[in-house]
Amino acid sequence: MTRQELWYYIVTQFGVSLPHKVFTPGHSSPFAFVADAFFHPGKDVAAWANRSGIKTLGASILAALEFRFTQGLQGRVLAGSEAQAKFLYAYWQEWCGGLLADCLNGSVTQHLTRVNGGKFSILAASQKQVRGPKVHRLYEDELDEIPPDIDRSAAGMIASRGGIPGRTVYTSTWQYANGPMAKLVESCPENGVTLHKWNLWESLEQCPQERHDGGKNCEDCPLGPVCLAKAREYHLDPEWPVGIAAETCGLYTIDDAIKSYRKVGTLMWDAEYECKRPSIEGLVYPMFDADTHRCDTPPADLKIYRAIDWGLNVFVCLWIGLDKNGTAYLLDTYRSERATIPQHAKYILAHKLKDARATYCDPAGRNQNDQTGKSDVQVFGGLGIECSFKLSKKLREVHNGLQMVRNALQPASGSPRLFYVPSPANRTFVKAMQSYCNRKVNSIWIDEPQDPQEYEHIPDALRYYFVNRSVSQGIVARRIGAG
């Protein structure tokens, strides 16, 4: 089959016209995902797509195609819960009444189907289940809802045998900034996984002519602002009159998209529908954006400062430049694990940004080491790096420091006052800002960072910079009254 033949075959056998148009640079489509996986049966593939973006439907069609044309295939569905796994299996059961009807070996049960000499079933998300028999195919649906330890253990299930290559098919929205989907996306393609990404526009149904009327009704449509913006971006024409939905070919209904657009905020829309970034739910700095806060060419005449966090096993130093208007630029990031304080000092002293006006740090660095009798601050001082910190209760209150950083990222008026310079070292900074999350109490996010967490040290060092750079406002006594 060619790709075109496969598309028509899916239409005739499944009654589904899989969306195939792409409207965003670097994106894929639901059909491209299925076709790539079908024509390359030994390749691990992943779909990162929007809510209601046909991910599960596409994976079920792929599974049915593979079982139809492969004798003796062993496949399993793994999700964060049995209820989630049943979404894919429900589609599968429908295909068993059509395309696979003459291949069935027995009846279709609620959890298992024997077909074409093979077996397809649902797995519970438990260590016992994922450490069971070897299989050719593992379909991980909504990867971000699968516990990371279960996902890691499931890798051992895959086995190529009987001339059939083994592989994993991942589908998910990107819900958690530091969850399983984040780790998969970051490591593609080095991890051997081909990533297909699409958003609302690649999965949305076409808006009929009578609804948009050549663009006359677009301005009044609730989805109009983002729909028109997408069309103007796609056509490179700021005056393009008709929303992009007039050109789409998906299955997600416009009315459902409108309901979602009305209910969610801009940040969630960008994350879960436009797929511009992971979900911001629960993040300490949801306003941080890798594009908005990026500065490729910072000013030349910056005053250089350093900010340090003395983590138990992780040491962090940030180099931050300050311009004459009070805007800060993250110039470089140093994050090192399990090295000594003198080793860190040696690295800092050899760094190209040597003329730092001050080095700010966590006040905990003044505590003496039980073995050496010296504090980290003393060791640094002895090696030529003088550190400073503030001890006022107000400034040591974590929430006050967080608010200072938030104010710099998103001032009440004007442009941001905190940017980062893109570089290999600063990728860790971006990752940390997009991963730093609050903790939950009774399943509700509260405005207090989770402790501990993997990327806490970089945001901590950034907070020490702003806290120590702040100027306390004095109180002036004035006599009130005549005379």
C-alpha cells in the first residue's frame, strides 16, 4: 500500500477520515502518525497531541491494522487506570465487529481478544502486570497518567520474536512539566522514538461555508480570535479574513472546541489545545514562557552577579546580568552533582564571567560543617569568593521571594524584567522553570513549592538573587499638623 491507499483503506474499513493536513511548522497529523507506525512496524512512535485530539482513536486503528495483517501478534494496552485503557479497547471492540470479524478466535471479552493467532488485552498499571509475559506491541495510552516506575518497568515487556519486531506506541497530552511525557519528548529522537505532534487545528472538523460565510461571521464566533490568528499566521497575511477552521479536516467538533475555549484560560489553552508547552497546572511560575522570556542578544554593558544554592547533593550557580533599567538576564547556569565545595569554587573562579559585583547565596551556607568546622561561605571566602545574604525574616520568607521572581517575569505593566540567554547550559534553567511545582493538600494545589523536587535548586538560586538585590524601604517619621 501507498500512504494514499492506506488513507482510503481506513475510510472504507473503519468509516474514519483521519485528519491529514498540517497547519503548524514542525507538526504532524493523526494520519501521518498512523501511517508512519504502520509502514515501519519495528519503530517506536509517540503522539503528543491536544485534548480530544484523536490520539486514542488513531492508536486503536493502528492496532487493528497490525493484527489484521500480522499472524500471531501479541499486544497489550497500558494506561494510568483501567478506565483509561478501556477507551482504546472500546474502539478495538468496534473494529472486531468489522475489519477483524473474520480473524477472531473466540468471543471478544471485556479485557481480552484472541485474534489471528495472537492476543490483545488490557493491562492494569501494576508492577506485577508489566513484569508479565513478553509482547510484540505495547500501546501506552495517556503516558503522562502512567506512574513513572510502571512505565520504566514496562520497557522490559517488549520482545521481538517469531520474525515480528517489538515496539511501543505512546499517546498522550503533555500534562506535567516533569512527568513521563516530558522525559520522552526531551529525549526524542535519541531514545529511538519518532515523535508526532499535532494540536487542535490539525484535529478540528472543517467549518462549513454557511457557518463562516467567507469570513463574515468569524469576528463574532467565540472561537474567532484564535481561529483567525492561526489563519493569519499560517498564510503569513495579517489581514486574512477567514478563520483556519474553514480549511481543517478533523473530527473534533467546532462546538466542543468553543465550549473548551470558553472554560479554560489562555495558559491552559496554549498547553492542552495548542500544544505550545506542557500544562501549567500546579507550577510555581506558570507565567514563564521559553519564547517570551528568551533574549538572544542581551545588552553589552551589564553588571554581573552570581547566585548560589548549596543543595545537599546538587550545587547551583547562576550568572545574572543587570542592565541600567533593572532588567535581569540569566547568562549562564552551572548545576553539578556530588562534587566538593572547593571543586565548585574552582569552576566558578575559572568561568569567563569573572568580574561579578557580588555573589548571593542561601543563608544556610553559613552553617558550620560538623567535620571541617567551617561553613560553605567560609570555604568560598577562603578561596576568594565572598558571599553575601540577608537574614531579615521578611526576605527569608519563601513566598516573598517567589513573588519577586513572579513580578519580574510578569510585571503589572510593561515588559518582563527577567530574561534568559539560550545556550546548552541554560536549557537546564528553562527545564527547571517549567518544572518547578507547588505541592498538593487534599488534592488541591497550594501556593507553596513541593519539597524536595528534582529541579528545585535553580529556582532557589534565582530567588536568592532577587531577595538579596531587593532594597528595604525605610520608615520616615513626619510631624502631622499645623505649625
